[in-house]
Amino acid sequence: MPYFTIDPGTDHVAVDTSTRRGSVVFSVQNKSGVARQIRSRVSVEDPAQEDWYTVKEPVQQARVDETLQFSVDVAVPPEVEAGRYHFRLTAVAEDDPDDVHDVSQQVPVEVPPDGGFPWWIVAVVTVAVVAVAVVMWVVLGNDGAVGVPDLGGLTVEAAQERLSSAGLALGEVTEQPSAEQPEGRVVAQDPAAGSDVEPGTAVDLVVSSGRSPVAVPAVIGLAVEAAQERLSSAGLALGEVTEQPSAEQPEGRVVAQDPAAGSDVEPGADVDLVVSTGPEPIEVPDVVGSGLDEAIAELSSLGLEAEVGAEVFNETVPEGVVVEQEPVPGAILRPGGTVRLTVSKGPRPTLNAAPDCAEFGGAFVLTVTGANFSPGKQVAVTFFGRNSSASAPSVTADERGGFRVELFVGRRQPPGTYRVTAADRDTDEVLAESAVRVACP
């Protein structure tokens, strides 16, 4: 099965004796089953003859089963001898030229001998023939009827010559868009071809002004492959494809097109696309030293998430201030990425313990004072002895973060250094501790 059917519409090309020029219109039908951009070119056996032929509009877009018209002008150099020469028209698919192509039958080119023939005689004879034909029509009646020739696909000049040869005249010439014929070629005639008319009748022609403009389809939001298919179905071609970040379209989707959707363009025109590379990356800001709420707000305004990690004591940074972040400032994240924050709990709380051994026979009172606790914080204060321990299970820090509590240790402890702690009442986390020297007699 051929990809393209190619019909020259004639059995030969007649070259004018005086101008050494001629023309032929090939009808090429797309039988490949998909829309194609078709390129036509002339092939000859003798490379020296390649310059004789010019294909007008050599590249055209064809829908499935659409028939295109490729016009070939022939210009034979004056030094070429009279005779018969041959050429073929080859049609190839632009997207697959090696596998999708077809060739027409040989088309003869008849080159007549030079002779300076007085063509004005032809004009005179033509006028005489038309006049005689009109007289015969009037005298003899309809038996002298003239058949209207088929002028489809011809230029106006060629159509006028054919009408004159048939004893007819050129009538009104109008234009209209046409997908079947290239610009300047006859697409319709009145009377129709084959009609019998009176000699000298004027035949009106409708000439192609080219194919109708094509409305550019909307392809924003499509993948490039889908956009190309939609453009091809509309008789258009994919142009330049560039990329840019976009928050509106995911990676690989069309974010802009030129010309815009709905624009009227020539068939086969290119449509350029801009394709998304995904959201624009975000540079992580420096939020170390900011309050936690301020840091979260700044990250959120850039499209990033904040995750509060560890809380650590810091002797120089106030409570609630960010002391570390991960990733570090200047790192690149996609929108929605997470920055982990480490927040200061302020200076570590401290304890001070002093024993009072007076008149207890080895027992003693331990006075414990605390500082740098959160105001209102409840802690359990405990003395860890060797023979016994003592604790105050619920001590509340005052508005300045301090407290004072006395522990009675009822048994004598061997002289030595002992541990005192203040632990969070709810979590048992040790918030502060101190070493105290005890040597009561």
C-alpha cells in the first residue's frame, strides 16, 4: 500500500516554443494513515536537468486522506535541443523521509524546435475560429455546441489559453480560500467542465487565494507529546520548545504557547512552546537568632515547612530563640521542603546546697536554693545520701525563676560529697544538680 498517491493529471508537459516554459500540477493524496508534513521534489536521470524544475510550496501539511496540489514549473534552457525529456515527482514525509515516501510515474516534457514562429498568427486564427464558431452556432443551431474544458488546477493564464483554444472566453475571475488547490490555481468554474455551450461563451473562474487560516488550539497543561499531536491534527507544526520554572504547571507540562490559542495562522505554521521544569527552587534563609514564631513565619512565607526539633540549654541565648537549623542557610529546597530548628531553653538552671549540722546529733538540715528556672516551674528536689535520702516532691519557682527549700536528713552521713538534684515534676528530667560537702559530727 502506498503512503502517498501521486497523479500528474496529464500525459505530458508541453513547453512553449517562445518562452521555453511549461507547468504541471500534481495531486498528492496522504494515504499514510496519520497527518503528515509532505515535502515534494523533482527527480531526473540527468543531474544537469535538475535546474529546469521548480516546485512551488514544496512543503505542505496534509491531514489523513487529504489531497494536496504541488505545482511544478518547467524552464528549459534555450540551448537545449528539441526532444522528449522525463522527470518524476517524489513525495516524502518530513518526520520519516527514509521510510515514508513514494514516486510518481515518469512525466514527459515535450521541447519543440525553435523557429521563431509568428505567434500573432495563432491569435488571429483563434479569433477567427471563435467568430466562425459563433456564426455556425447562429446559422446551424445547437449542433455547433462547444464542450467546456476542465480548468481545475490551472493558473488563470493557462485556463485562458485552454478556453481560447476551445472557442470560449474568460469571464469573471474571483478568489476564495482552498485547501485543495495552491494559491493562484482554479478551484471552480461556471459553466462546469463537460457542459455544452454556445461558442464564445464566457466561463467564470474561482481561483484559490491559498488555504484558509487555521485556529491555533489550546495546548497549555498538556505534555509535549500530547501538544504535538493536537497541533498536528490542526494542520500545524511544533516549533521551538524551551523550559522555565512554574508553580502553576507540574514538570513537563506546557505553561505558555506562541501564537496564543485561538489565533489565526497559516496552515503548517510553527507553534512555540514553553514547558515547566517544576516549581522554582527556594534558597533556605538564615533564621538562627530569630524567635521561634518569627522563624516559622519567615519559612512559611517562602513556601517552606518548619519542624521544631530539640530544645537545648544555652548560657548566652534566651529561651525560645533558634540556635541551629538544618539545612544550613543558602541550601536549595523545593517548595514544601522542611527546615529543622533547634531552639534554646535559655541558661541551664543552677542549685546551691548548704548543710546545717548544729545540735542534731549527726542529723542535719540541708538548705537548697535554685535559680534560672522558668517562673512557676514545679520541681522535685532530692538529696541522695549513703544511709538515707531526703526530698521535697513539689517546689515551685517564683516569678524570678528561683526557690529556697530546706531538707531534713535524719541520719548521720559519713563525711563526703553528696549529690542534690532538681527534676521536672512531670517528666522526671533532671533540670539542675549540685554537689554538696557534708561532714556533720
